[in-house]
Amino acid sequence: MQSKQSMHGSWANRWIFILAATGSAVGLGNIWKFPYITGENGGGAFVLVYLVCILLVGIPIMMGEILVGRRARQSPINAVRETAVEAGRDPRWGLIGWLGVLAGYIIFSFYSVVAGWVLHYIAGMGTGQFVDIGSDLAGKKFESLLASPDQMLIWHSVFVLMVVVVVAGGVNKGLERATKIMMPALFLLLLVLLGYSFNSGSFAEGWSFLFSFNPDALTWDAVLVALGHSFFTLSLGMGAIMAYGSYMGKKDSIGATVLTIGVLDTLVALVAGLAIFPIVFANQLDPGAGPGLMFITLPVAFGQMPGGQIFGFLFFLLVGVAAWTSAISLLEPATAWVVERFGLKRLHAAALLGFIIWLMGIASLLSFNHWADIKIFSMGIFDFLDFITANIMLPLSGLLIAVYAGWVLTQKMTRDELALDSSVAYSAWQITIRFIAPVAVAVIFVVNLYGKLA
């Protein structure tokens, strides 16, 4: 199997893969969630705990996903089944691939609705709708968007089309070409916004909020938050990284590559915090507004600052690019499988899956207005899909991947793919993937479910 090549193509070089995987990992949560939970849970002390969690949970599982994908050179569904057969195991282990791909596909269906909101705000910022706006009016604007299925349908449709166009182009003409444009643009936008924040916001206050070393705030709950975010931030358990790994060069180091992705993902989140929170503090706004920070608090801040219209537009453009790169990785695994299984052209496979996603997304956006009374276990459609993916499917998928890579695959297979320089490094990976990561993800699984259902 080592000499196999993916029928979908391969990345031109290791750095393209790093940027693509970082694009998958950097999403809406990086822009507002990580900076906020960092500030609320001990600043620099929380960052240290988070980095330890990344090393012990995120990095080992990501390495496991990539080695499975690269070993088989196929979509996650087929990759898990093929590697199981090679290891002399039951091919039904392939159900792990199904679980991950299905989770990512479902996430895309409601993620596209939120991304549609971002597109709406890009247009609103560009046309000056938020100049000198107050918090009450900003809140009403967001509420009117949620109450308008027609507006949300337009932006949801545009976003799905944007993703389908890239995925339809394949690895080299689609994913790679988009990555070469979008990731440098994302980094550039971040730096421009950081410069604006440094000059226009309360930068010292923002820096203190994020990096003051406050171990007293580092409670057990904070450690659990760090543990959970270290898993979810790297796009693990949804087939994306495994699919991207199947396009990775045989000679490229999986360990060094994954470490680089982890560092870039964390840096983007922290720089986003330094770009956002000084502006929030300068306008005496609430940094703990959660998703409302993005769609209510920040538009007010940008609307009241010199040059705010321009930089507000650039901010939402940044968020839109982050959402786009993430969504591409959600559609790719399913598209690759349909091409392999049914022999469809990639354009047709991406269009078909995009159409189904579009229909599913309509159900999610209607849950904010016309279908608001429809409840599944006391949750609206949007919230229910978010619940089953984030609290059940992704942690379960991550747990199973850790068990599969650590216990089911043979040591010969994993040694060959990882090609680590020393036996100590390989032993460290084995210990983390076999014992530490599964236990940690099981804790995430149980704590999240208990927190939601208690």
C-alpha cells in the first residue's frame, strides 16, 4: 500500500498541506471563542494548559488520522476499511470513517447558515449600515436577519455555492489553488486588523486580558475547557484531516507537519484575540458576549471608531475566509467517497452533495423563524444538529480513531507511516494515542453530555 497514489491527486508540497489543514482548523470558533475562554480562565496560565492538552490529545489524534489517510490514499470511509484489512482486522472498522464523514457533512449543513450571516455582515459593513450604530439597533438588525428566512436563504445559498465551486475543482485546481489565495489573505487580514487594534483600541488592556498569568482562575472546569477546545479546534473526528492526509507526500514528516499546524492554529486564535478585544475594551463593551460578540458587539464597536467601516469590513472578510476554508474541508471527505464509490465526476459529486446540504441548511435556518416551534428533545433543528455533532458524533469519532490508530493498526504500519526519527518519539506517540488521548476524549464526551443533559 505504501506506493499507492490517491486518485484525487496530491498536494504540491508539504506547506500547501500545512496551510490547507490550518485552514480547516481555523474557523469561527478561533476568532471569538478561544480568545474569550483564554481571558476568562487564567490568561497565560490557561494557554500553557491548553498547549499541554494540544500535545497530549490534539497532536496524537491528528497524527493518527493523517497516517490512516496517507496509508490508504482514499477517502476516510475507504481508508479506515482498507487499513483494517491490511492489519488483518474486521473491515467493519470502516464505520469509524462513516461516522466522521457524516458528522462533518451534518456540521456543514448548519455551519453554512452561520457563515451566511457573516456574508450578510460583510455586505452590511461594506455599505455602511453599521456607521454610528447603537447596541439596541445592532441587536435589532441581527434579530431581523434571523426572522427573515428569505435573506438567510440567499446568503446560505451563496456560501454553499462558494464551497462547491472549490471542491469541484479537485485537489490541485480547487483546494490547493484556493488555499494559496485564501490562507495568505487570512494572515494578511489578521495582521492589518492587529495593527488597527494596536493604534485604535485599548491594546494593553486586551493584552492583559489574554496573557496575564493568573493561575487562581485555572479551575478544574478551566482545564476541561482547555481539553475540549484542544480537540475541537483541530477539526478532528470529522474526516477532514484524514482526507487531506491522503493527499500528503510520502516523504513528508507527519509529526513535524502536525506540530506546525497546531502552532499556526493557536497563533491565529491568539492574534485574533489581540485584534478583537482591545477594540471591545476601548468601547466599554462586553468581551463575554459569545457569538453575540461577533454579530452585535463588534459591529457597534467598529461603527463608532475612526475608520471603523473599513476595518469592520476587513474583520468580517477575515471571518468569512476562515469559515470558507473550514467548510471546504467538511465537504471534501464526502465528495471524495462519492467519486470513489460511484465513479461520478468530481463536479457532479460536489454539486449533488452541495444540493443536499443546501436543503438540510434550509431546515436549520427555518428553525429561527417559521419552524421555531418544531422541537427535537426540546431543541430547535439548528441546536439539535449542533448538539448531536459536537457532543456525540465528534467526541465518539475522535475516541474511536485514537483506539483504532493505537490498538488496531499494527506497529509496523504506524512506524512506517510516521517514520519518526527516534524510538523514544514513537513510544511517546504510542503512549499518548493508546492511553492519554482516549481517556481525555472520553472525559470530553461524558462532561459535555452531562453538561447539556443535566
